[in-house]
Amino acid sequence: MAQFDFPSSPSNNQTYTSNGVTFKWDGVAWRRNVSTGAQGAQGYQGLPGSGAQGAQGYQGDAGGGGGILASIVDAKGDLIVATADNTVGRVPVGSNNTFITADSSESSGIKWINGYYVANVKDFGALGDNSNDDKTAIQNAINSLGTTGGTVYLPPGIYRVSDALQVNSTVKNVRIVGANGRFPLTTDNGGGTIIRSTSTTNNVFEINNTISVFIGHLGIDSSATKTGGVGILATSNADKQGVTIEQVYIREMYQGIGIVGYSNVEVRDIEIRDIVASGTYAVMCDQGSDTRQDQIRLENIIVDCVIGGSRHSNCVGFLVKNYSNTIWFKDCVALRCKTGMKFDSSMNGSGAGGSSDHGAFHRITNCDFDQNKENGIEISGGNTIWIDNPYVSSNGEHGIATDTNFDGVLWIKSPDCRGNDNHGIYIGGVNHNKIHISTPHCAHNSQSSSGNFHGISAVNNNHDIQIIGGQCGGDMFGNTTGQTPNNNSMTQGYGILFNGNGNKRILINSVDVTNNKLGTIGWQNSGDNVASGSHNFIQNCLGYSTGQTTFP
């Protein structure tokens, strides 16, 4: 097909000739310039004996100059379309992120509509070759979405970035997606789409005071040894909501994912591994400087701070701070961290118990805290916390521990606290309101020093603790030799121990406490422990009593 290079700013009736074809600008479009058709041929000779020769043929019709468009775009950039036979009209240039669609109600048959935009980072100059700095190209792709929103797509490749990729308030309703599915344990994140930081301190992604942001299906790692920076940091100080992080694999970062101030956040199907030695957390939820943080859902997140090495000395797997409410953890794992999960004392806010800025209503369901250097779960703050069906094993100190800062209510249901170096469950403070423990399995603890630690242990002068059902004793898998109270081959000292004689409102019922090294339930029969006004009850505990003790 012949190519034409039309003048960009023609004047009326200006002509242009190329490849033997002449066009004229009629003020609307370039039209082919044609002359009148040739005269018709001489008529045929009449039949013999019939008379004169036939008449001259009619003049030919004018050539088809009206309506042959050299381009569907005029000099200004408007679209030129047919609106009827031999009639054209203009469709003005569309705005950013608008698209043409058919519409029979329009005279032109088409119109501009707002569309869902996909920005491929390679169209903006990203190479993904593990060599080029693709930060600016990816940032330009993100910025191109504006407030209308759309998708930034990163095809498979390794995209090196020297600074943080930002999603700020000028960009909303954004999906940033790569080509990954689930993640194999390989040194290169298993291929797919990888964002590779080249800075020792910068964040990789920053989400700041915008709404409706999705980041997923990609890997994040670093070619530099990190001394600062977060894989994904979402920060709101203006009551913003709506961040989703899904199927992201983060390796070799200083901190993994930080949710600061944002509410209504979902983080799911995540792996965070090999936090650098000085790193401080894998996942953090914090009020920051916002009004409060609320409604966070964390599901199927695997944190393994150290692969193939000793336990981490600094990193908390899951950290909750300040005025953070209704954070729910489901099917999460923290391995080889300093502490598996920590509810920080800053959650207690400005006052005790029921103060208005007290972080509360947290659920931990079907989670695993294993081989951490200190505690599996550490509760120093917050209120109204449910821990359901956790596996808390082989931790360097206690399985689950509270301290003197905790002043709320705690439910622990069906915990499996086995093989920890110190206590299975340690109630290390007396400032709580209530602690409810039901159907625990606390066995084979006191691994660091045989007989010196226990299945469940509480400091003196405690109060308002209920332990109902379950087993505190036996071997690693709960095996016992029947009703034998003591078994010197076990490492766990007592099944349950309340220190001192100043305890009140303690209820222990229907717990199997056989097969511990020193005894079944450590309880002093003096002082407040046996005073009728203390309302203490120990009932139906196998190995300790056949019924109610003599108090109250």
C-alpha cells in the first residue's frame, strides 16, 4: 500500500501529490483530486437498411473525489468518521484513559468512554534484565494510571530498582501485578516477576495516603545487604483504607511488610524469608500517626526468618503496636524468629483496661509458632485477645507468655504447647482482667533444664485464671502411663504450678495432670490459696484429686 506524508497544517484548497496521486485539503480532510470522466464511445453502426449511425455516447460522470479519506485523523487530531452517505463529522480527541466504543445512538456510531487501563512496564522502557535500573520506567507506568486507576503489569523478569516505587494520593484504584503463582524455595525466587532492590536502606514499595491498592503475584528481594527499608510499606495518616497484598514472596529484606495507620487491609498467601541479621520485623501492624488502625486480615503468611541457620536474634515475626484494633491472623506461621508474635505494651494506650485507645479484639486462629529464639507468642499489651488452636513448640523460652504490662482479657483455646525450653504457658503478670485456658496440651516442656519449668506456670498473687480440661503432662505426643502422678523420665516439672500462696479466683477443672517429673499441680495449701473468700477451686483433675479439694 502506498504511504503518504501529508502536511500537518494545510490551508484550504492546498494540494499534495505523491506516488502519482493528487489530494486537496477541503478544510476537513484530504480528498483525492479527480477530473471529470471521459466522453462516452461512438455508438454502433446501425443495422443494414435501418438508417443512420448511432449517436455519440453520454459524457462520463465526475470521478469519485467526494469522500475518499487519506486519513481518519484531521490536522488537529480529531477523528473523522462517516455520519451518513457522503457525509463526515468530527469526534473530538479523547482524554487520558478513555476508549472508543460503538454506540448506535450517536450520529457517528461511536463515542469515547472511560476504560480500565493496563500499563505494561515494558511499554514505558523497563527492561527486566537484572541489569538496567527500571525504577523510573515502573514509576512512570504507575503514575500513568492517575485517579481513574487500572493495572500495572510486570512481565516475567528481574527489575532492578534503586529507590522506592510509590503509589501516592495522585494514583488510586491501582493493581500492580506480576506473573508469579506460588513460590518455590530457590535462590532466585523461582523466576517469574522479581523486584530487586539495589539500595541498602530504601523501601521497595511505598503506599501513601491513597485508596484501593493491590500488589500481588511477584517477588521482592535485594542485591545489597539491607540495613534499613521495608519490602512493602503502606502508610496512612488520613484515615485511608483498602490495601490488598497477595501472593508476594519477600526475601533478604530488613523488614517485610508494614501496615501503618491503614484500615480494611488484607494480606494473604505471603512468604517472607531470610530477614537480614539486623532486621526487626517480618509483618507489622501499627497505628502510626493515624486516628487508629482497624479491620486487618492476615491469612496464610509464612515467616521463616532464617533458612538453614540459627534462630534470628532481632526479628519479630508478627508485631502489633499502639491503637490497632480487630487484627485477625489465620493459618500463619512464624519460624526461627526472635519472637514469633508480639502484642506490644504500646497497645495499652493512655490508660488501663478499657481506655478508649486500647488496642483490642484480636484473633489468632490455627497458627504455628515454632523454633523461635525466645517466646512463641508474647503478650505485653492489648485487650480481648483470642488464641484458638495454636501450635507453639520448640521455642527457646516459653510457648505463650504474658507479662506485667498486660492488663486485658485473654482466651487461649486448645493450645498445643510442647517441647519448649521453659514453660508451655507462662502467666508472668498479675495485672490482667481475666485469663481463660481451655483444653490445653502442655507436655514435654522444660527442655532447657529438666524439672525447672512446667506445663502452665503463674507468678504469685495471681487472680481470675481458669484452666478447664485438656492435658498437662506426658511425653511429646501426649502418651502417659496411666494415673501415675510422677514420672522421673519426663522433663516437665509440674503439669500446672501456681507460685506462692496469694492467689485468688483460680479455677482448675478436669485437667489430666499425670506423668510430670515433680508432680501434678503445684499449689500451696496456705494463705489466700485456701481462704474461703478467695474462691479457689481445683476439681476432678486426674492425678491430683478425685473431687473438690478442701477449699474454700
